[in-house]
Amino acid sequence: MTTATELLADRIAVVDIVTAYSTALDSRDWPLFESLFMPDAVWDYSSAEQRCTGPAQILARVRAGIERLDATQHFVTNHVVTITGDEAHHSCYYLAQHQRGGERFLAAGRYQDLLRRTESGWRIASRLLLSTWTDGNPNVVLP
């Protein structure tokens, strides 16, 4: 039987992985970013009709979008975590700021995640990005 202390530790670890995702994006720490995913992870940005499988493919897609920008800031909040054994369902809000050439584009929405416990800790098995609203110049994030 899992104790309250173990559940709390797992919840903190799940939120830490989600926060590390944002930190890795904004600091361009690509080894950290890639390490956050299961080998068969799925990353699905439904509103842009983009789907990637596996850490290398996810990294290639995300890195190409981020590296052309001057700066980014990704905020995550309102975490909801449900842990069942070695799986965790997580959702949170995100606010992503993107800047290039003095112009800014904001995107907000929700992440829906499935994480799995591994020998190395919790890892993202799937991430669904659900866009809620945007503001600013969308050309900032276009090639």
C-alpha cells in the first residue's frame, strides 16, 4: 500500500518533470529535454496537426521551432496529478511567450500528460498540447 508520503513525493516528482520541460525549452538544454521522455513517447500538438513519436523526433520538431527565436518563457501552473501505481495522469495550464526581432507571440492552453515511473524516475509517455488562445504576431513562430 502506498503511503501519503510516497504519493506526495511522486506528485512532486511528476510536477518537477513537467517544470523541467519548460526549463529545458527556455534554456535550450536539449540533452535535458530529450531525457524527459520515454523511448516510445508521443507528443501531439492537436491544433497544429503535428504528432511526433520518440525523444529524437520530438526534440527535432521542438528544437527547430525554438532555436529560431530570440527568447522564450514557458510557464506552467494549476497542476492536477493522479497517480495509479507506476502511471501518472497530469494536466496543467501553460503560457508560452515567444520573441523574435522585437515582436512577441503569446500562446496559452493546457498540457495533458501521461507519465510512467522508470528506474530513472518519472518520464513523459505522452503529451497532448491543447491551445486555448493566442495573442500577438503569429509570424514570430513561423519559419
